[in-house]
Amino acid sequence: MPMSIRLNWQRAAIALALIYLPRDAGVVQAIVCSQWDRSVGLDDYGLFQEGDVVIGGLIPIHNLPPAQDLSFTQPPHLKSCLNFQEGTFKWAHAIVFTVDEINRNPFLLPGVKLGYRILDSCSQHPWSLRGALALVSGGNLSCDSSDLAPLSEATPFHAWPSPVSVVIGDSASTATMIVASTLGPFAVPVISYQASCACLSDRSQFPNFFRTIPSDVYQARSMAQIVLHFGWTWVGAVVADNDYGLVALQIFQEAIERKGICLAFSKTLNRGNLGRDVKQAVDAIQVSTARLIVVFLWYSDMGALLLELVQRNVTDRQFLASEACSTSTDLLQNPAFLNVARGILGVAIRSAPMPGFEAYLQSLHPFHHPKDVFLKELWEKQFGCTPKAVNTNNQNTSHLPSAVPFTSFPPPQSSTLPPAPSSPYPSLPPCSGEETLRGVHFSFTDTSQLRVTYNVYLAVYAVAHALHSLLSCPIRDTPNWDINSTCSPARELRPVELLHHLNQVNFTTTLNEVFYFTGADIPAVYDLVNWQATPQGFLKLVNIGHVKGSNLLINQSAIQWNTGSNMVPASVCSESCPPGTRVARRKGEPVCCFDCIPCAEGEFSNTIDSLTCKRCPLEFWSNNNRTACIARQLEFFSFNDTMGITLTVVALCGVVATAAVFLLFVCHRHTPLVRANNSELSFLLLLSLKLCFLCSLVFIGHPSVWACRIRQAAFGVIFVLCLSCLLVKTIVVLVAFRSARPGAGQLMSPPLPYHDHGIKGSKVIVECAVGSVAGFTLVLGYIGLLASLCLLFAFLARKLPDKFNEAKLITFSMLIFCAVWVAFVPAYVSSPGKYADAVEIFAILASSFGLLFCIFLPKCFIIMLRPERNTKKHMMVK
């Protein structure tokens, strides 16, 4: 804190302590007061009206401090600020209008006249602090009690310049923190109409603070709700480098992190280095892929940012603005910002009507209010002339009370004091007096969007209702009087009493809404606005919804986006992963940046941005898009398959061929050839071969319980019959038919239908399980043993007489049989699904054809083509 400000604060603290001395003392010391500050004019440069209770106001009517005097030839002091603001001057007259309205109300504070004392805070911390101290101390006076001459008890102590009991202001959060913390020890209530920093809600640090604007906690959360509502997940941020911007950004980040929204970048703007910071912020905006930019900025800073974007022709960004700049008339009426600022969405302070306020503003005239120096400056700026009725030389003392209860009041030393504030337009001609605000539309007279102005209106009414509660007390020394009551007459009002009643304020506004404080705050209500282009080349403000508490209502069809389209602009780091894919986070990048990985076979995802793919149930498989599970197709060795048809035809050909041979042998059963080859066993062998061919058909078609059970049993029985003729037939048939009896599981586990889900794919293999592997192995082993014995004996009998000897044919057929079945085992084990059945069918058919052709084909050849050799004589020849 600068030395001059520190000294001023110390002197003001002394003055405050003197003001709040007990006023019922019989004898008081003589107090010598003098001006303790060389900053002449700041305390008197405002709006004043005396009353029983005076309300103080700090309004940033100007926003630029004058150039500092660095000559060091005189002590530093504050000067009047520059750059008059019509919009904020309207806030000052909102206090005046509301006080007059309350004074005319016979039901609110009857018999009590409210006054006001409104000073310019200049949007600067030193001016805000000095103004607050001047308001609560009664003026920039320094007093000492060196003269001990007593004053008369009749001396009216309250004839001093009236100190205020409450301060309405300031607008900026940081300045308000300084004012509230400074006045906190004196329990002077501070009610801000625009300071929205969440830090001010801390009652332990600011027990005397109230506000009629919602906390930034609600604004930041509402903006996070809007971002979530429109599906924006990749967001940039530009904020003011102060409590307002930084705290709001922190709350916004906390709100979006739980919703899967990421902050691409954040930049701060400091007014001390605004040009440099703006360039850096625009650099970040241009480089980033984020298309949505969230801003927590004062309107002047927002203007600098938009101007830089205009110069670089950056027009494809969507802005979401906070209340501090979302309703700025200066920005809306600047045609240079049209292409950049069109489509801005904003969270705005709720607008509300103030009946009679527009007529009041239009009736203002400096001739009727000669002491209103700000109105004079407004006239000079708006009409380009100087009102003659205003005497700037006398304005500093015209409002002072006539009786000054000071023992000594030395005159100021004019040689060491700076001049009083002068007009910023010294060369303007005098006004004619016919100038009027009626019909003139500019920011001061515009009452279509009363936002901060309505907050000022609410603040004054909150004070009035607290005063009404405080002053509506039982008369002292009556039975109803409570010694602990915090009630005082208007002239003996203590700020701590008003503070107590402000905490209890509860009244109904002109909008039929209940107004009350919850700690320092009020319930959150916001308007949602959209900047839309007009045919005249300007921007207009359009309400598109509102926020009340946590409820968000948006009329999306009424929004004009910066692209000019009705489609919501996208702002994402990665496009959403469609159904059928899953999100894969990129290492080292925010969670909003990811890749989309297709789900694997047998898995699916049916939502956008799914983090995982789910496994399909056992009987289902994922579709081609991996978005759903569909029932698996049943796959088995069907009669409709090409291979199934081929093997069926081959098997039937084998049956026909065997039947033909059988008929041929029956027709020639009396011939020597047939009789010489043991016709009974030949017929039995032909029958078994026919059954072998037919047995292969059992392996084709949809496996059923009986098909699976009879398949291996029939295969074993028939082949054993074929090789062992009579003996093995009895044993194997017995095993096959006893396998289905109760308790037969102890003998052999029968094959059953089995759904194989182990093979990856969209198909379920339906097959017959082998059942007892041991039993099937025994069948194959037994058949192999019989085949081996047949081969052995046929090999030993190969040199017997050819006419009665089939050993050579049997040997050759057994070689084929053994070769087929030796190759069958590894092929069967390694073949998946239905192809295992195909291998078994092929082995059955190949071995059956081998037996048929090797044993019976030579005989059929002789019977049909060499009948001369089918005689007894020929058969008896060696």
C-alpha cells in the first residue's frame, strides 16, 4: 500500500474512532479539526442529500486515473479521474431515484428521511478506499484534542458532515474486498451491486459484507452447465488477472473436470500489461484447436481482446462470456466487432424493470441540479456544451451544512493545495438551456436492460427494510423493551445494529420475488443472452433463456451462432467414438484427447464414447459393425453343403454298387466262383459293406441325441461285422444296444450333441461329442486288431492255390484299409468342427470302397465278362 494511502487510512481510523465515541457524555474535549488530505475535491465531487440516515455509495463514474506527478516537488495526492462513463453514472442516479421513492413511501420508514452521499471510486483501489473512509468518517478531516476547553452539552454533535451507516459499493471485487476488510472492524455494512468474487462469501473474513449479485460460484457453474449442454469438451479460457477472473476460472475448472470437459489453455489479462497479454492470448487462441473460448473479463478488456482478433481476422471462434462483459453496450454498438463477436453467448445479470426510472432519467437537467457536477459532465459529453448554471468554483462547499461544530477550523492554504477538479471540456460553448434527455437514446437513458442498475435498486431497498426493522422497536423503558434489543433512534443509529438487521432482511420485490440474504449472498438468477447481428451492421442483445439455481433453460432455436448456421459449432479435441468402438486415452494428453479403437470380434459397444467393449453372451456374436450381439449361426455338416452332397452321393453310389454286387452274387450263387468263395460269408460281408456305406450318412445332418448315440456305435458294430463277420457282430451289437440302458454309463459314456463355442467367429459348431474317449479308442483299437489279423493271415495264405485263395485280394484290401485308418486318426484330431465328421465319413467310405473293390471287383469281372472261367472244371485246374 502506498505511503500516502497508509497515512490516510490511519488518520481516517482516528476520525472514525472519534465519531463513534459515546455521545451522551456530559463533558467532551474541544476538538480541533483540519483537512488531513491534500487531495482536494474528491470527497465533495459527488451526489449529496442530507437525511436522518445517510446511505453511502461508491460508483466508478470514471475509470481512468490521471497521469501521476513524478516531479517529487510536492507530496503525492489523488486527483479526480478521467473518462466519464454514462452507463455507470446511471447506477449513481439509481440510488438517488430509489431513495426518493422510499422517502415518498408512507409505509416504509415513515417519519424517517433517507439521505445519500455518492462518491466516484474511479475503478481504482486507492480511490475506492479513500472514498469509503471519507463516507464513514464524515469527510477528510483530521482532529486532535490538544485543546481541553470543554464544549457545551448543547453543542449538536450530529451537525458534523453526516457519516454514513452503510456503504453501497464498490463494483470491482478486489476494491470491494479492500473496502469491506477496512470497514469490518467498525461493523459498517458494505453492500456491493457487482462484486461477484466467491471469496467474498467467506463470513470469517468479511462479516460485514453483502451483495445483490450472485456469487461467481453460481456463474461459473452455470457456464459449465452451458458447455455440457452443447457438447463442448475442448475449451479455452481468457480471464482477468484478478480475484474475479482467477477464482471464477478455478470454480469453472472444478465444475468441468467432473463432466469430462478439458481446458485446452488459459490466459490471463493484466491491465498493467494489457497490450502484451492480449497478444499472447490471441496467439493461444489461434494455435489451439479449441473453438469455444470462455471469458471472465471486464468489458474494456474484452474489447481489447476482440480488437486484436479483428486485426488478425480470427472469426471462427465461439465465445461464452461472463456477466461483466456479456451485456456491454460499448461492445455491442461497435461495428468493428461484428464478424468476431457475432454469436457470443453470455451469462448476464438478471434484467428487471424499475417503474418510473426512465421518466426520472429523462427529466434530469443541470439547471435543475446545479450541484450535480457529473450531470454537467454528462451534458458536456452528450451535447457538446457547458451548462452555464453550474458554478464550478463554489461547488465544493455548496453542500456543506451551515453549522460547523468545530472549535477551530483553519482555512486551507491555497498555495499548497491543488486546484479543484475542472471540466474535461474547457473550450465548449455555453448551453442554450433547451437541451433535454427526452428522446435521446444512449447508454444513460436506456432502461431496456436494467441489470446492475436493478442490483443497486435492490441494495438500497435492502438497507431501507433493514432500517425499517431496526427503527420499528418498542419505546425504551416500556414493558415491551428488551435490554438486549438492537434498536436505536435514527439519530443514534449504530452500524453494528444495522448489520444485525441486514442479516435478517426479508421482503418482496416489485417482481413479487422474496428477497433475502443467505450469508453474504442472494439466490442465483441469471439471464442467458446471445449477440445477434442486425441489418444496420450492429449487434443486439437477445435473451435466449435463464438460469435459476441449478435449473438451466435454453431456447436453442433462438440462438444465432458465429458461423451463421443453426448447427451448434463443435469444439472437441477428438471426435466422439461411435458405437462399435471404444475410447483409447492418449498417453500424456488430457482425457478429452483420445483415439477410437474398433471392438474385437465377439465384443460390442452400443453407446457413444464407450470406455470398454463388452463381451457378447455365449450363444451370441457381434455383428459386423460391433454395435450389437446377434444369435450365432448353427453350423454342422449338412446335407445341403457341397461337401455333404458330394459325400452323400458317393455313399449312395457305394450302396448301389454293393447292392448290385449282392444281386449279382445272388443270381450266380450256384456258380462255382461264388460257392468256392464261401458265399454265406460273402453275402454277409456285402451286407456289412452296404451298412458301412449307409453308416456314413449318420454323420451328415443336424446332430440329435439319437444320431450322436448311434453314430459311433453303428460305425463300430458295422466295421467289426465287416472284419470279423459273425463273432465280432454279436459283441459290438451287444455293446451298442446296452449303452442306452440305465447304468450303462459305467460301461461306456454315449456321445451326445455338443455346441462348440470355442472357435472364434459368429458361428456355433453343433457336433456329436465323442463321449467316452476310452470307448471310442477301444472300438478303433479292436477294429485295428481285427484288420491287422486279417492282413497277417492273408499275407501267410498268399501262396496257396489261386483258384480257392482270396488272400492276395484280402491282403491288398487290408493294406488300403489300414492306410486309410492310420491316416484317419491324426486328420480326425486336427480337423475343427464339422470337418472332423467329414474326415470320419471319408475314412468310412474309402475303406468300404477298398474292401468292395479289392475283394469283389475281380469276381464280378469273371462273372460278367469271363463266364467261361466260372466253371467247376476251370476252378479245379491248378
